[in-house]
Amino acid sequence: MTKFSRLAKSEESASPHLPQFSRSLAEKSSRRLAAMPLFSDKEYREMHQGAADGLGVDTFYHALCYGAPQGGPLFKPEQIARSLASASGSSIDEPLPAAPVLSSFEDRAGTFRAQYPHASVYVSSLGNTFMKEIAGDLALDLRRAGLDVVIRDENSDIASMPPLSIVVAPHEFFTLGAGKEWMRDAVVSASFIYNTEQLHTPWFAKAMPTILASQGVFDISPQAAHLFGEAGIPAMHLEPGATLQTRWLEDVDMDHPLFDALPTNAKGQIFDPGAWVGRPIDVSFFGSESARRESFFGRNAATFAKLSSFIYYRRQWHGPILDYTEGRSLTRLAGHVAGHSKISLNIHRDEFPYFEWHRMVRQGMASGALVVTDPCLPHPHLRPGEHFFEEEARHIPNLLEWLIFDVDGQRDAQRVLKNTADLLSSNEADFVRTDAILSFLSKQLGGTEP
């Protein structure tokens, strides 16, 4: 008896949690999960205390149809740490793609556009506002190739889904509101998935059934994309574009209580990304609470009291930042505050040191702030000491004071700021990214199932 032989017998329904997944799609997903070095039959059973045995189903089937949809752990933290460390070397050793010659890019884009002139990017209307930003950035990337791109949500007509469809943040789209109706073979197996969640989180677990069953995966983490690829899942590391900002706020944001709390000299709506020395806020931080952050800020309260600091520390009970509440202003306010800050601080939520793209690049670097972070997993193109400063958490207070008050520190800060400004000012990276997206999509749309 094979490890897939005890799947649900009905071709119409594989699981009460995945009611419209057929047996064949569940088998395909199980094969991919089994191929992931991260996943261990023995460790999964230990974490779930024999739940799979009790249900009389295989571990892979239980993980796909019960554990993952409920946000249960799929991998042991120790195995995640080992896998991320192993993937870090491989995922950053690839050379930076050369910028495509404009004429050849237009030829390739034209060929792709002739076959797939229309695309839809799907994102939940009920989810985190960050995901809508990512969906918008992805749409811009595809439009750069001349595609007609529409951003849709879970209330769209399923029957109108075009052959080229990409779902952003599947842990939200397929689980919130009417999105549950999209959890079916015809949608998931025909879609590309853009995963934004970290491997150890319950949100990543909820995304896994659709990741495993999809045509291919874009992942914001280079390490996760590499691990998917090792398991035979078509995957590409993709980060949204980022450009230097001179303004973040909209009219509605001025009514937010957080705007009222800003120092008077940090309320100007227009800021100069290059005017670093005169910025009124020394260091700013935006993030949600965690035990690790609680400890860091508690230990270093005296340092932050000495500096001109702006810390927005969001309690977990507030939940995600939603686009249909006053919280929709928070992401823009975070960028605005960074635009008036010398230093944008990143402290990891937990012991997994992912490169926090949204906080570090989208809000910090793009606003002309100097990014300081505790150690991160390696990034393919952004490097510590060249585009940001990286230091062990216990030494960050000393680094902050050196960068702000010491002449040599200020000089080094200006060097790094120039590097990031040069990088973000070039539109060459935009064409490289779009070219890579088209290449990946072309290969999967014309390829065969692994």
C-alpha cells in the first residue's frame, strides 16, 4: 500500500477542509509535499500527537487536508532553521541578471502578449492592506510588458478568470469571505500563487494547499523559493519594485490620530529623500508586538529616550492592518515617518531572521531613511554595509548613537544612503524584474507537470 493509497475515495471531494479538491489534485499536492526536504513524516506526527494515525489517513494527506487549512505547524522549527541556512548559500549565489536590451525585451514581451494579452491579479478585499500594495506592484510589472492587467478580488466572477491569473497572499484570498468558493481544482491548478508569508507561521501553513496545487509560485523570500524549487515546485523569488518617494500621505491620512501625534516639523507632506542630516526624527520603528521585540525595547529604553524616537508598537489584539478601516492609513504613515527619520529600525519578530522587505526597502530605503537591522538571512542584491547596516541586537544602541552623533558614523551613513538611492533611482531593475517574470510564466504555461 503506497502512502497515497488511503486518500479519500471520492474524486469529487478530498477533504472537509478542501471540499472541492479532487483526489487527483490532492495526490499531486501530496507528492510535492513529500518531496520537500523540510517535511518529515515522523516529525509531523510528533507535532500533531498521532492525529494522522487516529484519522486513519496518511501523514501527507493529513497535513494537506487537515493540518495546513487549520494553520497547524507543518515543519519543526529546528528543521526550518537548518533548511533556511542551507538555502541561503544557494539562493544568493546566482549572478544578478543582466538588464535586457530594450529591443529584445519588447520582442519577448510582444510574443508573450500575443499569447496572453490579459491577466488578472487577485487579492482579498478583506485582507491586509500590504497585500493590496503588492498586487498593485505586480500589476505594474505586467503592464510594463504591455499586458492588459486587472486587479480583482474574491467577489469577482469565477467564470471570467483568464488563463493568466495570479493570486496574491493565498492564505487570505482562499480563506476569507467569498474567497472560500474559489478553493477548487479549476481555479487553484490554473493559477500562479504569490506567497508573502514566512515558513514557520500559521499563515504560511494555510497557504500551502494552494501553493502545492498551483501552476507555479512567486515567493518574496529567496530562501523559500529555493526550497520550493528543490521539491520540484516551479518557483521564483520575486520582490515588488521600490522607488524613491517624496510623498506618502493622502488627504484621509491627516485625520488619523497618529498624524496628530507627530512632531510639528515631521508633518510636512513633501520630504526630500536626500536631506538626511536635518531630519527631525532620529530613529523610527513600526511593527507589531512580540516577546523578542518586547525584550529589545525594554532593555534599551534609556537609549531611545535619549534620541528623538518615534516607535509605533502595535498590539496583537488589533489584528492585521485592513484596507477598509482607519488602519489603511498606517502603511502610508509608516512611510511618511520614515521619510522624516534618519534611521528606520528593523527588529525581527522572532528568532527567524527573514529579510523584512516591506519594512526595510518599501518603507525605509524608499523614503531615504538609513536602515538598521539585527542580522538577516542573505539577500541576493541588498547587502549589509553596502545598502543597510546590520548588527547584533545587543549592540544596536551603540550603532545608532555612532551613526547619529559621530562624524565618522554620519559619513558612513551617507555612503550607504547614496548606494541605496542609486539603486532605487535606476529603472533598469524594473525591466530585469519584468523580463524574469515573463520568462518564468512562459516556461510554466508551456511546460509539463513536474
